[in-house]
Amino acid sequence: MPDHYAVIGNPVAHSKSPLIHAEFSRQTGQDMRYGTILAPMEGFFLAVADFWRHGGKGLNVTVPFKLEAFKIATRLTGRAEAAQAVNTLVLEGEAILGDNTDGAGLLQDITVNLGVALAGKRILLIGAGGAARGVIMPLLEREPCILAIANRTQEKAYDLQRQFAGSGNIVAIDYTDLHGEQFDLVINATSASLHGELPPLPTGIFAGESLAYDMMYGSGHTPFLQFAKMQGVARLADGVGMLVEQAAESFFLWRGIRPRTHGIIETLRSHA
């Protein structure tokens, strides 16, 4: 029987992870299968336990369960500990290893695939949930001028500011205080795009030659990327590249082999 892996989330039907891991297993010759698990909003722990009980080996965790995945792990990698959020689970006998590959995936896509340097840049991160938590430390390690975090529930943004205060220039900012501010990189880490919604952003936040990056993806531009395009932003990127790169990190963790990513990113974007 092939080893069984899956992505778990709610919603999850839109996920391209099964296509990505099918390509990874094909190119590396791994005997594995990969599916999707739609977990009830209040049933994440039971869904994971059922997956392990039926012989599952590892899980990717997507919205909105990355904080719950952190709690379920019995052992954590350093980057998962720093993020206090988990997007990759590995069953190791009786133990469950939790990792967070989001930051590595985002940085690989932005700095390598898109060729955008982050040192000295002004970065705005929208959202303060599990997706945002996983990328804060890797972003700060690139020494931006400032990393600002905006979130509908402002206290969550302040919690992240306090958590990562010793790692770089990070500030929590209210949406209303964004008026008159400009950023070289604006990252949407909310799930608003999954619901066809736009965070309450003011116009004028994009600096010249800025990059608008949405961690979400879909057919065509997300509402956030449509907003950025209307603001004259020329550099737009959805989360497909990040998805593939973080998946490669998870695949390496599970199978000990690092797959090639460029071809699958181009294929997914060309069919979007």
C-alpha cells in the first residue's frame, strides 16, 4: 500500500495540493497518495485522529486550523515554535511532529522566483492568524526597514508585535492609520480572498515599483490583487508559488527528497 498523505482544512475543495504532490511523487519516484480532508470547523482534532488511525503518515494544514495543529503536535521544529502555528504534521510512531514551512515557501517565492530583495524595504502584512504567524520571523530575518501588521482585531496584531519585538522592527497598525503610509511589499495573509472579500485597505498604500502578494489563489486575480491593479501596481503575485514552495518543504520533511518546483508553478499559473 502506498503511504497516505493529505491536506486538511475548511474549505479545502479548491486546494491544488493534491496536484502538486502527485507531481512531486511522480518526479521523485515515491510510492504515495495524497488526498483532501474537509474537517468540520469544530472537528479538527477528531479528523486528524481518524486520519492517523487509518494509517496516514503526514498532513498539510491549511486555513483555519494552523493554530489547532500547533496544539496537537507533541514535538515542534524551531520555526514552528517561533510561529506558534503549524502547517505540516508528521506521524513519528506515537509522536506528532509539527513544522511550519510557510515562511520558507513565501521567502523562496518572493526572493528567488520573483527576484525581490527585502532588506531595507517597508513591508505591510495583512492578517494576524496562522498564515501570518508562519512568515513573520523569516521576513524579519531579511532585515526590512519595517514590518507593519494590520488586522481587523487589532489586539491580535499587538500580540504578534509583542511576540516578535526582539527580532526586528515590527509594529502593529490599525487599518485607519494606514492612510498616508506606503509600502514596497504588501502581503495579504487573510482568508478574505477565499470568500471574495477585500480587507478594508485605504488607497495609496502601494509605493512605486511595489509588489502586491496574496497568499490565497484562485482563477484570475483575487479581490486584493484586483484592488492593487486598480491602484496602478504592476507587480502582482498570488499564492501559487508560495503553495508549491512550502509543499516542497513538507515533501522533503516527509520523504527526505527535495522535488523541483519551477515547472509545476508555471503549469499551475498557466491554467489559472
